[in-house]
Amino acid sequence: MDPNISLLFEKLIKGDRVALGQAMTLVESERDEDRKKGIDLLELCEKKLQAHDPSIRLAISGSPGVGKSTLIEAIGLKAVDQGRKVGVITIDPSSSLSHGSILGDKSRMAGLSTSPSAFIRSSPAGSVLGGMGRRSHEMITLLAAVGYDLILIETVGVGQSEHTSWQFTDGFILIVQPGGGDELQGIKRGITELADIVIVNKADGELKGLAMQTRNQYQTALHYFSPLREGWEPKIVTCSALEGSGIDEVLDLIRLYHSIRLKNANLEIERKRQKTSWLSWSLEITSKQLLMNHPMVRHSLAEAFAEIENDNLSIFKSAFEIENMIKALIHSTNSNSGS
Amino acid sequence: MDPNISLLFEKLIKGDRVALGQAMTLVESERDEDRKKGIDLLELCEKKLQAHDPSIRLAISGSPGVGKSTLIEAIGLKAVDQGRKVGVITIDPSSSLSHGSILGDKSRMAGLSTSPSAFIRSSPAGSVLGGMGRRSHEMITLLAAVGYDLILIETVGVGQSEHTSWQFTDGFILIVQPGGGDELQGIKRGITELADIVIVNKADGELKGLAMQTRNQYQTALHYFSPLREGWEPKIVTCSALEGSGIDEVLDLIRLYHSIRLKNANLEIERKRQKTSWLSWSLEITSKQLLMNHPMVRHSLAEAFAEIENDNLSIFKSAFEIENMIKALIHSTNSNSGS
């Protein structure tokens, strides 16, 4: 192993924040040389975690406008007050169209980002695939090995992409806003069904009454779902990130959730499932990129694009033909239809 | 060409609904034999559309709880009243966890589903990739060729997946609910920035005042975005699917949008972009599936899964090794790093 990597690991576990930033940059790099070093570093972290892992890793999901980042900051600051180390993995909200955001992550979580017991890492939106950063699992591994015990992973999107982040985390927190609970009967189950904890945010001012109604609607709806986690029924709380109310209750719930998941070793079993899911997901991304970047595929695609430009093509036929080319590119493949 | 396919096409363009259902099932099939037939059928449709295409294809997006399906039904019914033919492509809301929904699509859009001028097709949630059904583009092509002139595509998720559906449609309608406009300044731009029309739904009862506030907040926010479409500035309307108010205005906006997009042939240009995007996306999915289903990859993955079970593995190292195997499986590939 590269002696620099051993040294970096030593610094990391001593709590060196600069080293942590460097380590994250290393594992995010796609250069072959960096990847090898990054993997050595991650292997040291994995060994440390096998002996002792104090962390709970929670996906935080919610539609735009529900106050996700404000609430993450409120929860994070309160957890720091209680002596916890808080790691936050977010997606840089920079629009992928205009390549720039008015406000960056530092100003989204201004208080938390300056706390010595918190570490916020933003992945660029461009590296997000299916709701998770390409290297989020690596980030989580680094944070946990260094001793961050509350790791919050902000997800992007509501829907299919939530399934991805659900697979890689220990618990799923859904943030909703007052109103909207009325459509829960069967129709929008998909995402709510994943939630271990539902937080009705913005339970303040004129929305307070509506928040209580929404809470009750979710409470009823959650009863219809079969429990996903042994020994845990999904809980629902109201809170206000703005007024700071209900945040203690959220942290109590997280602590309770963690302790129950640790019982009967069912968190340990699930961590293994997280690893297998991550491995598959990661290889799917690689597979896609390798074939789409293959010179022959690129060439055929470029030709097809030119034909589309000239109105000269059935794209469905063309897709079928390039599909067959891709099949022929792979060594000794079975003649399965790729389904 | 298979004479049955010519026959099916003849039935289709005569407005035979049973034939349309059969055609959709055919193009959704993954069997090689069906795929060839389906592609022949789609080629006939493409030729018809090249001569004349009356359709506008709109992605309808919004977070769970904003009343998306109720609003789609209200818009669809009103459009039918006005003499339009309405095609709706939705995702079956059946939870992918419990494999069943309390209410199906028929009861979600009970009125529209019985209208002879409307056709609703649900894709199973399992076939959704990145917010779109695997064969949504095929469905759209069939509907447009048959003469459905208002095609509404319900999207899944808010975030990355919205980009996918944005790429394959002519316009993007974002449905929001009252409240939540306050976070628009820079933070949640990504999705709002895509919208050509924003609808503030639930502008009824006690939420009416808040709806107007939200409308104004979006109005202000939309000014900050650079226009995505030549000659069109994003518009925002309030409406109530419940009371039926504002629906006429939505349809007027859609008609105006369509006519402006047709001017200067910029819809024609964009349709070509839709085709290139669809081709890439479709081939990415195929690439991923082919390699992940390769016997050697499956074997190595199964081995890695067993090692994970025995706590006997660095998954990051293992991912790297299987990645290298995948690289070696592809004929005469360049030694690029797959990024």
C-alpha cells in the first residue's frame, strides 16, 4: 500500500478535517491511479468499521419546497448540541441547465457548515445517478470510519430515485408539508411506504392546524402498510424548522430507531444488503458508460443522429440495429434479449 | 412486412381502440419476434407523422399530493369537450414493494377512462427508468399517429428523472400546491426552471389566498430564468381541479404554447432533439442490461455477494475488479476509464 495512504488514514481517524476533504476528493476521482489509492483507503475504513461502527445513515427525502435543507440544518445543529458528530451529504443544487446556483450549500446550511462537529459534503448535481451521488457510498464509509455517528443523506427526487437511496441507507425520513395527505389512499403510496419516519414540517403560523390534519391522515395511511423493518412501525411527527419546535422529538425518534435496528442484529444484516445493492448499482453505471463510449457505438450513434437531422430514419429501427451491434460487441454473450 | 402488421396499422388509423391496445402491448413486448413486428408498425406510424402530426406532447410533473391525476383528468375531460382527442400515459401507481395498489388507474381517472375520445395507458411501475416508461416514446408515437392531438405524459419523481421526461416531450407542465414558493430563490430551481407552464392547483377553500401568494412568488422566480423556448416565457396559472376553476385557462395556455412552438419551425427542430435523446437513453438501458446479465458478470457478482454475506470482502475493491472484468468483456475497447 502507498505509504501516503496509510498516512492519510492516520490523519483521518485523528479527526483532521482537511484530510477528510482530501480523502473525499480522492475517492471521487475517476483517474485510474486515484481509484486504486482510494480503494486502499476505503479498505482501511471498512476494516475499522467492521470492528466498530457508531453510525446511523439516514436518507432524507421530500419534495421541493418542503424545507428539506432548513430542517436538516436544524436537526444537525441540535444533534451537535447533544454531542454528536454530524455528516451531511447533499447534492449541489446548481441547476444543470444554467450551471450555477444563486445560493450555494454553505449558505443553505450556514450554521451547520461552520460547526467543528459537522461535515457537509456536496456532490455536484452532474454526478447524481438515480437520486444518489455516484460516490455517496464511499463518502458514507469515510464519514462513518472517522466517527461521524449521524449521517444524513439528502436525496434528489421523489419516486424511482428514492428507491436507490433507500437501498443504501439504514433508515428513510420523508419530509412533507401541511396539506396533501388526502391523496395518500393508495394513490401515492410508493414513496410514503418507504418512510420509517415522516416529518410534517412547517407546523407553524397559519399552517399549524392543517399540519395536525396532515399528521393524522398520514398516521391512518401508515397503518395500511406492512412494516418494512422488524420491530419498527413508521412514526410521524410535526415540527417547524423555522420555530425550532419538534426537533428534539425528531432526534429522540432517530435514537430510538437506531437502538431498535441494532437489536437482533437486524441492522447488521441490512448493511450486507446495502453492500450488495451498491455493488450492482455501481456496476450498472460502469456497464452503461463503457458501451456507450465504445468507438463503434459512438460512430453508429453519430451516424444515426445525422440521419435524424435529415429526417431520414426510423429511430425505432435504428435503435434495434445499434442494440444488435452492442450485443455483438460483447464476448461470448448468450443470445438473451437483454431484458 | 408481415401482412398482419399492415392490417393492424389500417385498423389503428381508423380509430380502432382494441387495435390500439394490441399495438401498445406489441411494442412493449421484449420478445425478439414481437420487437421486429413492433418496429415495422412504428415505422409506418413515423411515416404518417412525417406527413402530418397534429399532436402536442406534454410532460406533467409534480410532487406527490399536489393532485396530479385529478388535474390531468379535469384537463383531459375539458379538452374532450372541446373536440380534442386526449391520450394519457401514466405510470401504474402500484407500489413496487407490495405489488398492488388500492386504487388502479381506471378509478384514478374514472371519467376520462370511459370517454371514447380519450385513451389512457398505464405502464407498470417496474418498467419505469429515470422517470419514464421504457417504451413511452413508442406509446407517444402510436397515439400521435392515430390522431390523438393532446398527449399528456405523467412523470414520476421530481429531480433528475424530470430531465428524462423533459427531453422526450414538447412542453413541461409543473403542478405545485399553495405554499412552498418561498424556497424558490436559487435553491430549488432545477425543476422549476424546466417548466413552460406552472399550475398552482388547489386554489380553493382556505388555500385560495395562499395560492395567489404562491403564484406571485413563482411569477417573480420565473423572471430570473433565461427562457428555454424561443418566443415563450413560462406562464403561471392558479386552478382548482376540485372546483373545476381555471381549467379553461390551462387549455388556452396549452393551445397558445402549441401555436408558438409551431412558429419558426422550432417544434420541428426540437422533435429531432427528442429523437436523439431517446435513442441514447434507450441504448444506455440496453447496454446496462446486456453486461449485467452476462454469465461471467453474474457469476462474479454472485461470488461477491457470498463474500459480503461472510463479511469477507472489501466491496470497493471488488467493484473495481468486476469493473475491470467488464472492460475485458468488450471487444477492442479503448483503455478509457469509463468516465
